Amino acid sequence: MRWLASIGRRIRGNPTALAGTIVMGVLVVLIVVGPWLIPYSPTRMNYSNLLKPPSLAHPFGTDSFGRDVFVRVLYGARVSLFCSLTGILLAAVIGTLMGLLAGYFGRVYEATLMRLADLLFAFPSFVLALFLMFVFGFGVLNVVLAIGLVYLPGFARLARNMTLLVKEEAYVQAAKVSGQTPFRIMTREILPNIAPPLIVRLSLGFAFGVVIEAGLSFLGLGVQPPTPSLGLIMSDAKEYFQRAPWVLTLTGLGISVILLGLNLLGDGLRDMMDPRLRRREEA
Amino acid sequence: MLQFLRYLGQRVGGAIATVFAGAIAVFLIMKAAPGDPAMFVLGDFATQQSIAAFRARHSLDQPVLTQLWLWLETVLAGNLGESVSLYAGRDIAQLIGQRMPSTAFLGIYALLLALVSSLVLGTVAALQRGRTADAAVTLFAVVGISMPDFWLGYVLVLAFALTLGWLPAYGFTPPGESLTGALVTGLLPALAIAAPLAAVFSRILRVSLLETVERDYVTAARSMGYNEAFIFINYVLRNALIPFVTIVGLQVRYLLGGVVVIERIFGVPGIGSLMVDAAFARDYAVVQACALTFLVIVLTVNLIVDLVCVLLDPRRSH
Amino acid sequence: MGTRIDGLEGGRRAFLQAIGAGVLANAALVPLAWAAETKTLRAAITGYTVIGTLDPAVVKSISESMTLWAIFNALVKFDEKMTIVPDLAESWAVDGNAWTFKLKKGVKFHDGSEMTADDVKFSLERLRDPKTESPYKSKLDAVASIDIVDPYTVKITTKEPFAPLLTFLTNTRTGTQIVPRKAVEAMGAKEFGQKPVGTGPFKFVEYIPGQKIVLEAHKEYFVQSEPKVDRAEIALVAQETSAVNAILAGNMDLSSSAPFADVPALKKNAKIKVSSMVGLNYRYMELNNKQAPFDDVHFRRAVSMAFDRQSLVEVVLFGEGAPANGLIPPGIPAAYDTTPRKTNTFDPDAAKAELKKSKHPASMPVTVVTFGSSWWKRWAEVFVDQVNNTLGTQLKVEVTDDNGARTRIYANNIQAAVWGYLGFIDPDEYMYEICHTKGSRNNRGYSNPELDKLLEGARREMDVAKRGALYKKAEAIVAEDVPVISCFSNNAHNLWAPRVSGFVPLPYSAFGSQFGGVSLSS
């Protein structure tokens, strides 16, 4: 419990992290609890209530199937956040593993794994995701995979570079001399020491994962209906943008708020984890 | 010097290998995707016979590896081949050549907008550290990075084209036709790409400037009695720009990703929209050529950035 | 008229619109300096960004067809009442298997040469030559020979009486436009496609890839008073909305379509003219008749009666369309039956009763393939929602891209898929091609010998009314068997600026061929 209190103290001392925590806290409550409080279904169509502008009953209006846009945005946020989080965790786990192996063993491991990472890294981010969607078809799992592959090379590189630095440290050398297995050294000695920058990258990438999901679904390549995702709602709204601009703009605003929360949180986390920056804030 | 050349050679060789590996990967990926260029060309009039004839004529009935080899042969002969479905019969190199100026223009336009605004914002924020201006820039940065570019594109259209009527809602005049036209029609798409970039850049520049201010040589310069403006421009800004430029270079991957989406939204006839069109038409060779172009751009920029770093800090080439 | 496809193109368009792609050609943005003296018609073809070729024999996309209709003529054409009238032919006569066409004299190609019977024979035989690889080859499958009687008379002999032939010789999507033998032979087919030469009201000037086609008036056009403008520029505008905005801003004169959702608002806007009529198109649910559950006629009937076509039109097309009562749309009155057919009418009780008779349970999982992200996708969503609500079935939507959907439908690798054709003008193109055992659009494994016989008979019947009655009978059989589920026909739209006069809207978008009579006031 002490570490929790300590995190709490640190967040209070960091306005960015505080703001991010508040925004995300409110959002998470809304996303988790909101759908139960709102008397509308995100998928049930109501043909007598098409394209109604925002009102008290429907704060984001209704879409072309007469569904409440607000409740769809809440459900959509669940899907989008799930895609992004899973995708980036996938990238973090595999990428870190690749980077660790490459950094620790060097030689063939490094040559193969880092070439692979370089290759992935050479593709413009969105282009890579786009290709993958063509092959694997459209759907939640494939969006996750696409996000994962976009982020993989970044994690691999960072993990490799950090491993190279840490590898030379005295405690790692000591562990080697004392005859510990490479697996034990990597998990016990190196990983904890290279974790902070990886966690920071993870938290910042979380936001961009949401953007990739939204972009893919927006192009009609993402999540399948009736699952609402933020990009899918906007994609549908495009067809009647002029007639009912609220659906696209308000959903986009929803994405922006989520990204704002995630970015603030990510920034705050970085400030807290990077002692050099923290020192300066305190100075 | 010799060592530098060896490093350069290794890097260029590596880049070329990556380009080829990437192109081959794209080839295999596209081949694994369901769909058929014959369907695009023959459309409703496709019959078993006409499909078979089309596939035979374009070697699509050969094993995938044979097709890959045929394509590699074409490329090694210094050629990109012919479009099969989207622009059936046209020379792909020529297509890329026609589309390239628009993409390059848009990318550079966006980059310049992002750089200029971030230089101003980042500098102001660093100089006014902790005051309102700094907070405002930080706020802009966080908000800017929180707006997906495609959505920003729509909001800009809604505001500046549909509501105010200042700028055209859609369409793009290639720079080859009219530079003024390109600047005007390219403004909204460039802004949509530039805003999130500017946000990232100004944050980085601010941090970089703040770090440099604390360096010994700055303190030394100050003790020598130079005025603050001179110190800032000659010592702080110049040194802070080095890491800044490195990071800007690395952003090219995201910049190009943004260009692909924005080209589609604003109808810019560039490489990005060509690639998406070609992917939908299953025009494999065109998709390959576009991917190849992107790979070359990304790797060239990366290479230049790395070389600059090495020149500045020769230890890196080891 | 030639079949204007929609699966592919609808999909591409759907995609482009969904992402809000928009090209507004340069022409629309930067007025030309000499616009004061030269009258330029600025037209927009929406939903497309590519013109591959303008060779009538091999064009495939509607954007290409719409353009080449301004450059070429065929022997005959449709007027605004949808009756066939002379074009390059002055008159024609049919006697059993023999069709004789008398050509107009003194018709000039854009290169100055005269159009004669030799060019007609060349153009049509070229289409039939397998080496041309024309997608329209099958349109002339019934033809046995094409003979030159004299320089201004052509005789086409069919293997047996073939009523649809005349439709297939109109200036529509048939590939039967007349091209100059000399020019084609001199240039070769490939180059001809890039520098087309025709007899039409407009000459080809240049194509700026991804942007626009520039045309200029053909001074020696055989219709004396046409064209009424000096130039025509056809911009490729990916998104319908951008064309609307351009017309409202005074940067565009004419558009080939309108966004369904915005039509009501546009009709009230004085700055733009809107035409809206039920189009010659047919939107239906393609079913795999060989695989569960749609191998069972009871299941097919149950689903067909389980949704309300009118509400589909209201929700999916924002009211811009008409529910289908069969395959043939109301635009072909001779063959259209106004009496509602049982299986094309929403009837929850009858639907449930049919489902009880089916060998497949309601719980059987069914995937409905759709593509893009515009109304094609929303159509599948509403359809699935309604059918599931009525029958308690387990239908779900699968979205892919148009190329993937087409590949799967042609291979019958689906259970059900949204599909459709646009611009069929002859009833044969709907009934025979979609439902005959050997129909070129019947990949679903449906076969009914009685229906086949009826449709073959209709091909031989030259009398329009009698032929129409045969198709009504055929429709009744189809309504019993439900090989496909008819859904709706959407409206065809055109938009134009108030300064445009003389534009006559047609239920199929002939576009380029409508430019000749258009004039502009300043």
C-alpha cells in the first residue's frame, strides 16, 4: 500500500499527471458505468428517430439508424481503448523480448532481430497497418495485430539500446561472473532497469494506438459492425456529414478528449520516471 | 575518414537490402490478400474464360515465387513495370513521377509549417518558462497531439471552407501547374498534418532548449558578458537544434503515414492515394512501386539524420 | 444499354465517399483567364479518380463510359422517354434474323475522315474478336455476320431472332460506339485508348491523370446546332459532396450524382438545380443457392418476407429510391408489374410460417457480405437487423472491400452478399443474365428449366408489349423461387448550376452524351 500512497503523492505533485488522472478517471467511470445509466442500446436501431440533432435526451444526437450517438461513443471508446491497449502490450512484450535478446547476445540475434525491426520501422506507420488489414481482413483482432506491428520496432530498438547500456553495468557483470543463467540475468537484472523508459513509451503510444484504430475504421478497414468503435462511428457519419455534422464532429471530440487524457497521463508519467526532468521541475 | 566511409557503405548497403526486403514483403502480403486484378478490369463482364485469359496474359497464373522473380527482374533492369489494372498499360515509373511532386510538396509544406510554428512556440515557451506563455504552449502541444489528423481535416473544412468560405473545401492544384494554387489548395491538408507534428516538435524543442541553457558553456558565455540575445542564438539555440533535428528526422515515418490519409480526404493526387487506389484494384506492381518509394524516402531521411549525427559525434560510427 | 456495373464501382465510390476523399480539379478552382470569350462546361464525375482508357471496346468503369459518350456515337440512342431513336443510323429495319441499318451521310470523325459502313463493320467485329478482350464481347454473341451492303448500309445477321440487339447498339455501356478503322489501325488499340477519335460532339484534347479530361467542341458535328459550348472539362471528383460545394461556389456547372442524404436540402436551394428519379438499377441480396441455409427455398422466402423494403429505402437511401417488386425496375414500364408480389412484401407472419417449413433452424449462423462504408454497408446492417428482429435468426454482417466481395461472389464463396447492377436498359439484362441457368451473372447455382424456356422465348419476341408480358410471367416464377432477394432501386440524380440550360436528365446517367445540347449563360 505504501507504493500506492507514494504514487498518489507524486501525481499530486505533478500537475500534468494530475490533470491526466482526472480526465482519464472521469472517462473510465463514464465508459464503465455510463452505458448502464443511459437507457439506450448502442446497437438497437430505431427508425422513427433518425439523425436527430443533439438534445438533452441525446447529448450527441442520433445517427442514421436512430441510435444514440453518445452511448455508441462510450461503447466505441471501450472497443478503441481495448484495441490500442492490447495492440501496444503485444508490441511491448514481443518488442522488448526481441530487444533484450538482440542486446544481450548480440551477433546473429542482433543482426536478424534488428534487421526485422528496421524493416518494419521503414514503413510509414499507417501504411503498414493498411497492408495488414488487406491480408487479414477487417475486425477487432486484426486491428490489434496491426497496431502491435506498427509499434513493435520502436520497442525492440529501445529495449536493445537500453540493454546495451545496462549490460556493461557492474551488477550485470557481477551476476555473469557468479554464473547466473542468461535468462535469470535478463529477467532479474536487466529488465527491471530498462523498464521505466519502456513503460513511458507504452503510455505515450497508447494514445496513438487509438488514432490508428480510428484511422483504419474511418477508412472502412477496421472494426466490423455492429461493434461500435470510434473510427467506425465517424466513418458512417461521413456519408451524411453535411446533413448531420454533429455525429462526426462530436465523436471526433470524444476521441480528442480520450487522447488528451492519455497524453497528459503519459507526459506526467514520463516526468515522474525521468529523474533528470523531475529534478529540473523541482529546481 | 576511412572509417566513416566504411560506415557509410555499410549503412547504404543495409538500406538497399531493407528496401528490397520490404518490397518483397509487400509483394507477398498483397498476394496473400483475397481479390484479383482481373475483377477490377473485367468487372461485371468477367467470365471464367476472360478471367483465365487475363491471368495468363499477366502471368498471374504462375506460382507466386515465379511472379516475384519476374517482378525482381523488371526492377533490376531499372524499370518499375506496367500497371495491370488501375491504369492498365501505363508505365509505373511515369505514374510515380506524375504523383511525386504533389506528395513531396504536401509533405514539405506540412513539415515547414510544423517547423516554423514549433520554432516560435518552443522558443517562446523556453524563454518564458513557467509563465503564461509557457503554459499556453504546453496546452497547445497537448491539445494538438490529441487531435487525429483526419478528424482535424474535417474540422478545418467545416470551419474555413464550409462556414467561412476562405479556402476550397477539397481539391489540390499540383505545384507543377501553379505554385500559388498549390499553396492555397494545400493549406488545409498541410495544416491537418502539421498541427500534431508542431505539437510534438515544440515540446521537444522546449525541453532541448531548457537542457542547453543549463550547460557549462552557456554559463561561461554569460560570465564573459555577452548579451542574452547573442548567447541565446549562438550558444543555446544552435546546440539545442541538434537533438531537435534528429527527432524531426525520425518523425518522417509518421509524417508520411499522415500524408496517405490526408491525401485521400482532400483528394490530393499523390503517391498515397495512388497506393490506396492500387491496393483496392489489386494492381500489385503499382502498390509495390509506391511502397518502394515510401521505403526509399524513409530510409534516405533516416540515413541523412544518422550521418549528420555521426559527423557531429564521430564516436557513433563505431 | 450496356450494363453499368455497380458492384465494383459502387464499392470504389463507397470507399472514396466514406473517407471523404475529394478531388476538385484545378479547373474548378482557378478560373481560366480567357473564360470570358470561351464558354467552358465544367462537369464533375463523382466517385472516381481514374480514367484508364477511352477506347469504347475496352472501357470498364462508369467514369470512362460517361466521358467517352461525349466523344463517340453509336448507331442508335435512347431519348429522354427511353425509346430508341436514330443516332449515326438514319433508319433501320428488322426482318427475322436480319437487321439493316442505313447510315447518315457526311458524318465526320474528329480527324476529318468520313464515317462509313466499313467503320461500323470494323467497330463491331473488333468487339467480337477475342484478341480485343472486350468486356462487352458477349453483347454481340448472338450475331452471325456483319456485312457491308453499300458505303451507307450495314446488315447485321443474328443466329436466331434476338430482340435485345437494338438496345445493345445504343450509345450506352455496350462498347458498340463507332470508331474510325484507319485511326485505330494506325495508332494501335492501346494508343487509341489514350487519344480517342470519334464522331461525337466533343473532341478529346488531353487527360490530366487523377484530375480531369479536357474536351473541345467538334465543329463538324453532324447535329447542326450542337455542341453549344466551346470546351468541356470533366473533373474526377472522388466525393459527391465536393461537387455539390463546387457548384454552390460557382466553380462547377454539372455533377453526375448527388449525396442521398443532402437531396432534400439541395432541392430547396435556389443556387442549384436537382433532378431525382428512380434509376435504372437493381439492388439485391445475392444468395448462394447451393449452400445452407439459402439452398432451401423456404428459408429464402422467409428472409425475403422478413424485412420492410420501404423502410430500407427510408433509412439506407434517405428516401431516395423505390422498393423493388422484382428484378426489373419501374424505369422499364413494359416489363414492370405494379401488383406487389407476395415474397417481395413485408409479412412477418408469412415469413415465420415459411421458416417453420425450412429444414434449417433460425439459429443457423449466416454471414452477409458487404463492402465499403457508404450505403452499401448500411444496407446490409439494416437488412440484418430487420430480418433478425422478425425471425430471430442469427444473421451478421461482414465488411470487406469491393474487390474481395466481387471475387467471392463470382466464386460463389458466400452465403449472402449485397450486390447490384446499374444501367441495364434491356429487360433481358436483368432476367436472362441474372436468373437463366446460363446467365452470365448467375454464379449462385440457380436453375429452373421452365424459367429458362420463358426467357429464351422473350429473346425472340420482337413486339415490345408481348415481350414485356413474357418477362412479367418470368418474374412470377422468380418470386416463387426467390433465387435472389430483391431489395430496391435507388434514385439517379444530376445537379447543375442555374446558368446551365438544355440539360435533360435521364434515369440512367448518360452524362457525356447529354453534353451536346447544354448551353451556358454568363
